[in-house]
Amino acid sequence: MTSAYTSIGVMTGNSLDAVDAVLTRFENEKITDICGHTVAMPEEISDGFRRLKKTLAQNNGDIKSIAAAPEARFREIHDAYVSLVARTVNELIDKSGLAPNEIDIIGFHGQTCYHLPPSVAATGQQPCTLQIGSGQMLADMTGRPVAFDFRSDDLMNGGEAAPLAPVHNRHLAESLKQRGIYPVVFCNGGNTGNITIAYQKHVVGWDTGPFNHLVDTLTRTEKNEACDFDGNYGRRGKISFSLLKELFEQAVCTQKGENFLLKNPPKSSDPAWYKILPSLRDAKRPFEDRIRTAEFFSAYIFAYTLRFSPIKTPDYFLLFGGGWNNPVITGDFQKLLRGQSEVLPEHFEIFEKIKNPRAKIEWADNYGYSGRYMEARIFADMAGCLLNREPFSFPKTTGCRTPTVGGILVRPGEGNRQLWSRAAKGWQTA
């Protein structure tokens, strides 16, 4: 980073629970959050997206056809969503006390609704990625320039279009290094998990697979609750290692039928092909045992993925993302990383190699970076890098052919008509 700018980052994750926005000042290697703001997502919007995602999964991501079908109510969902994002941003600016013209740019990720990266596309399938959300509409409603469609450039350059956290994490690591906190691992626990390892002058990162997804799906469908708040159900259950083995082998398979958890990075995943196995819904097993095993699975595969680390397991782990608020998952991860937990026999040697009893596993907030707004800040950072034409993905982070600058910049009143990402299905023939 070589210049100073003030940027807003906006993120809505696959959990569809809220809009998170953060206002951040970037100045050379110094990154300072000014304030953050969160607005809950109304059920009609989140339910609308869930229906849309289900339809897209059934139609191989064909957004053009679905958007044209009146029964899909695409434009209704889209406009309600972007209006909610604009409201969140405007409230954040009011909360900050800054004048709107003091905000250089807004980074808007949009809502991911379909993702088929090169690593999981079957033979003959063309990779694509779909994020929904008009940057122009947001610019017009906030009066500020907006950067959006961040993933398309990377995918069109041969990359996975994910994860995008590593470069932002590298920027954070530059300041952590000056405090002796290095090498360092950044651990994002959202609907999907992803990991970044910053070491020497390098950074690598990849998706770990489902994190909140299985747990939230179970609690939503069987208990009509958004999540297992505070591990309330899981703490009363017992881990089934036979079910864990089944989840590990079958719950995260790509469209090629490969076990995603065994694939070498770079790699990215999509909740559309996370499987809720029949055994995970089997009412013969107590709900508490099933949810407990699903929570252990989240922590288990996050620790297991360190087998792909290019260095010995570091001493510092920074947690961010709502999934780590579940103390059951966080406790499991700490024990697994420190070699204090039972594992599947076939993985014993792997966990022996990755364990680090000295590992400090703490919230990013303890190091001065809000975990709540870490994902949103990625896009505040990425928007600024777009202004400076600085790459935000690299061959070692996403598998792209060459370092890639990501995103489109629009200003109020420019008339950009793009409602979804350029790299959606059919982009090669567009």
C-alpha cells in the first residue's frame, strides 16, 4: 500500500443474517478502523436469496434465464437487497461523523449465489462465479464512488476467484510483524471457512470447507433457530466418530465427485455442494449429538487443512467471523491444534505433524482488528487497491495466471447497468 485513502467495505455472507459495513483509514502500512455498523437482514430478503440460490443450483447457475422469469422475483430481491446495503452505508457515514465527500470509495462485495471455480468444475464445464448487486444503484443511493464485482477478473484470469482475504491479511500482517507477531494464521469462520498463512514475505490462503453451514442448517430446519447460539445444543451432546468419518468422506464433494478436503490448494468451495447427509438428519440419533458432531467437524477440517501449510504450524492464530462465537467450535479447534483431542485413526499422523502446543489462538480483536468487520474490511482494502491499480490476487492465493487487479469502479449517475458479476455463467461467450 503506497497511498492514503478512507474506504467503506460492505459484506453480506452466506449466512444471510446481516449487512456488515466498516469505515477504515488506510495510510501506507497503517490500517485504522474508524467505526463499523451492522443492520439485520429481513427474512423476506434472506429467504428470497435462499430460494434464488436453490433455483440457481438446480439450473447450473444460469442467472440470465432465471432473472428473466417473473416467478423468480429476481429484480424484487435485488432491489430490496441493494436498498438495504445503501441504508447500512448511509447510517455508517452518519455514525462516523465524517462528511460523505470525505469517503473516497465504497467496496461492495455483493451476495454470492453460485460459484463453480476451476478446481471443482467437471470436464467440459466452464468455471464461473456469480455475485449479485448493482454497484451503480449503490453509488446513486449513497452519492459515493463504488467498487464492485471483485471476483470476476481473477476467475477470468484462470483463478479460483477466492479466497480474497489473503492479500488483506498480508497487509494486516505487515504491522503485526513489527510487533513480533509473525508468522501468523488468519482464520475466518463464516458459512464457509477460509485460512491465510503469512510467513517470510509470502502469503497463501484457501477455503477449508463448511464452517457454519451444516450447524446452521440443522438448527434452522429442526429447531427453527438461526444458529446454535453459544453452543447451547452442542455442549449437551457427544461426538460420534462414525458420523465424523462419514462427514469427512462424503459431505464436501466437488461436482467431479472428489473429496474437496483432500485437494491441494489453491482451492475454493461453494455451499451449493455441501451435503446434509441423511445420517446427519437421522432422528434416531439425539439432535444434541448430531449438532455436536457437526460442530466438531467444523473445527476438525479447519485444523486438518494445516497439513497443506508450507511451513511448520505457527504460534499465532487470529480468529474472525461469527462462527467462532460458538465456544464449542472454538474450544474444539484449540484442543485439536494443541494435540489434546481424539481424532480419526487414519488422521493421527497428520494431526501429530500439525500440532503446536504453544499456539496462541485468540480473537483478532485482541490484536486491534475487529473480527466482526474483518470480511467487510477486505473489500474496503480491495476498493482502495483498485483505485491504485494494485493486484489483490496472486498465483499463490487463488491460482490466477498473473497478479490480478479486481473490480469495477462506478460513480453516481454513470448509468452502469450491471446487476451481477461479469464472470457469471456464459461469460466466455458474452
